[in-house]
Amino acid sequence: MKHTHYKSNYCKSCGHKTSEQDIDGALRIYCSNCKYIDFIDPKVVAVAIIINENDELLLVKRNIEPAIGEWAFPSGYVDNKEAVENAVVREVKEETNLDIGVEKLIGVYSNSGNPVILIVYSAFPIGGELRSGAECQEVKWFRVDNIPKLPFHHDYTILTDWIKFK
């Protein structure tokens, strides 16, 4: 499923009808009335690679699109004015009911044409009782050598990078 963002045909500044214009080699939303250029910002997603004391990796079975019903790393959008490290802690709590300690940055992942930027951290559980939140059908620990098929383009690169840092 393709990620989409709400697109308005009206200027955020003055309310006049907008059009797409080539500005500095990129199509941008432009208001001919007030000269406002709308730079569409990407969505930032915080991702956690969580390992327990048995060296098992925590995955969530997604209850929302994209990839509903598939196993994935706990993750979610960073809210406006929220630190990414706080977002990953919040998202893990919402999805798994676990409190985590954020260990280190694994990497930042993006693709041309995709409005989503992933910021991935390694983490470890420090409290809470494992159970699935509303956005998950199930949560489960997996041995690293026995994880199910992962749904997203960057997942195996992320896993490989995490193993290098481990």
C-alpha cells in the first residue's frame, strides 16, 4: 500500500486556489496570489529493535495498514515537536505495553519517492507486561535465527545493520 498525505488545493497562508509549479527543478504547491510555496515535509517514523535477556527479538503483528497481519518491528510516527527518542519509547509502550531503554541509533533509512524516513534504535525492555495494543494483533519474542518474513523494504537492511552493531 502506498503512503499518502492529505493534499489541499488551497493556500495554507491566504486560502487562494493553488497550482503545481516547477520551482528549482521540483514540482511544488504554489499560490500565485501570495507567492506561498508549500514544501511537503516527509513523515518521520521511530523504529525499535528490542532484544530481551534471552537474545530474542520483539515483533508486532500489525493491526493497521500498510502490511496488516504481518510481523514487523514496533514503530510509529513521530509527533510534531516530539524528540525521536521519546517517540520510540511512546510507540513501543502503545504497541507492546513495555517500557524500554533506548540503547543506540542503528541508522536512518529513506528512499527517493517515498515520503517516510525511518529512524531506528536498538532498545531493551526495562518494565511493563507484554501485551498487544490497539494497533497490533499480537506481540511476540522471536529467536533472531527464526524470525518470520518481514513486510517492508528496509527491514532486512535494518536487521543486518543491527546485527553489525550487536
